[in-house]
Amino acid sequence: MPELPEVEAARRVIERVAVGRRVVEVRCADDRIVFQGASPAQVRRALLG
């Protein structure tokens, strides 16, 4: 599990490059640890648009 400073650094990068833009493609591996309770397809659907 990532530590809070790593999460905050990732959030800042995403904010800088993605806020105000549309997500048109999502690629994610079938990783049961990262996506606990959600399938890769569910993650893609949630993030697109």
C-alpha cells in the first residue's frame, strides 16, 4: 500500500495534467490487490468520460 506522501505526489501530477481534460482510454491490469472489490472493467467504466 502506498504511503500518504506518494499518494499526494501522484494526486498533484494528475491534477496538473488531467484536471479539465476528458479521459478517453484506460488501461489497467487484473490486479486483485490494487483493485480490491472492483474488476478492471468496472474501473475503466468509472474513469472514462
